[in-house]
Amino acid sequence: AYVDAIFYSATGGNLLLTSHFFIGMTIIATAAVNLALIIHKSNVYRALSIVGFILVLFTFISGVRFAASNFTVNPISYQMASGFLSAFIVYFVMAMLMYRDIAAHAR
């Protein structure tokens, strides 16, 4: 059922659903690249990157579950939105910490 939901979201849905799916795939790819590039940084960045990646995957899984439910189980949609916002907050915090560190080294 989940593979069918992914296939439907990628190809059989309307333009909005399909674009939503591919934007999600781009976010997953970006999170994976971030995780790969952050491995050599300090433990704080490494932990934030791992948590962000897990939240992005949680968001994807929630989206697939929501599509598999035929878009009827609203709490799963809430999980998807919560996962995205949580990941956004984690990556924002990581970006602000990096900005602070870069500004401190520039002095």
C-alpha cells in the first residue's frame, strides 16, 4: 500500500501533489548532503544534523502514510506538518550557530 501511495504521489496525483512530492525528495536529498558534510564538525552540529535528518525522514514517512490512508486520517497530516516544522527549527538553530561561529572567527 505504501509503494502504491508513493507511486501515486509521484505520478498519478495532480500537479500540486506531484510537486509537493518532488519538493520533499529534494529536501531529503539536501538533508542527506548536509549530514554528509557535517560529519567532521563538532558534536553539536553532528547531533543537530542527525536529528534534522531523522525529522525529515519522519516527515516523509508521515506523508506516505497520509497518502496511503487516501488522505483521510488528519492526525497523520498533522504529524507530517509537525515533522517539517521541527526539522525547520533544528536546521535554523544549526544555521544560527554556524553564523555565530563564522562571525566569531572573522574578528
